[in-house]
Amino acid sequence: MKSTRPYEVTRRSRDHGSGRKAIWIRCPFCAVEVKAFVWSLSGSGKRCECGALFGARGKATKEQNPEARS
């Protein structure tokens, strides 16, 4: 079963090394801040360390595995 939640963009900037637009996203599942390039969100998305997948439409999706809960 998948869970979907909106994510929060906390900062926006231009990466000085590549010149690409970067954003920092606060994960709605684990509250970690993740740096993502805008182009990666419109492609396959960006993954958080908790496994959530950030997409271009402002939503994060995470597979909920009830068997893994203890």
C-alpha cells in the first residue's frame, strides 16, 4: 500500500558548480531535508533516505509495508 503526502520546499537556489536550479525539500515522512535539482523531480524523482519518492507535483510517495513494522 502506498501513502502520499505533500512535501514542503524550504529553500531554493542555483548550484554554483553546475548552474542548475536546486531546492531543499522537507520529507513529510521523516522530516529530513533533502537537496534535489528541479530537473530530477520532473524526471524520475528524488528519493529520501527513508525511501520516500518526491515527484514534480509537490507530493511524496512511500510504500507502506505492514509486515516490516515491529
